Amino acid sequence: QVQLVESGGGLVQPGGSLRLSCAASGFTLAYYAIGWFRQAPGKEREGVSCISSSDGSTYYADSVKGRFTISRDNAKNTVYLQMSSLKPEDTAVYYCNAPGHDFWGQGTQVTVST
């Protein structure tokens, strides 16, 4: 079964950090660009970051630039999103997917709150 499974979410205080993982099964993740997306309650899903399959080039939304870092470990068939200096507005369900494909998983909840 081809799927991506997100993990690593949780409850964290403002200013804290989390590392999300996006593990692929049923396909070789190295051949795909992978993006992280998030959806907050009552809002549309938005793109957060993306990493290419070829040269590892990265993209970040302005709202997370300088705070989030995307990386990939092709040997582990996994993409990571290191999130630092978290803000309450980062609260959302985070998903990963290969742009143009339908590999959406269940997502992982990130809650930033005191």
C-alpha cells in the first residue's frame, strides 16, 4: 500500500520545538519532491515547506522561514520537519504529500499553547 505516515506532533509551549516525521511505505520516497502542509481549524490547507528530490533544494512559506527546517533521509525513506520557536498560530494538523500525487496520510496534530 502506497502511503505516507506523519508522526511527531504534540502539545508544546510557545517558543518550543518539535520534529515531525513523514515516513513512506510502498514506494521510494527519494524519487519524489515532498512537501509539508498544515490545516488549522476553520482554515484552508496551506503549504509550509517542500524539498526537492534532485538537489535537495528547499522552499519555506514566509510564515515559517527561519524557524522551520525540512530535511530528508532517503536511507530511512523519511522526510523531517524541524520546528523551532513555535507560535500559537502554528497550531494545526500537519500533513506531508508528494505534490501532484495523492499520498495524503492522517496527519499529526501540533498544538502550541500555554
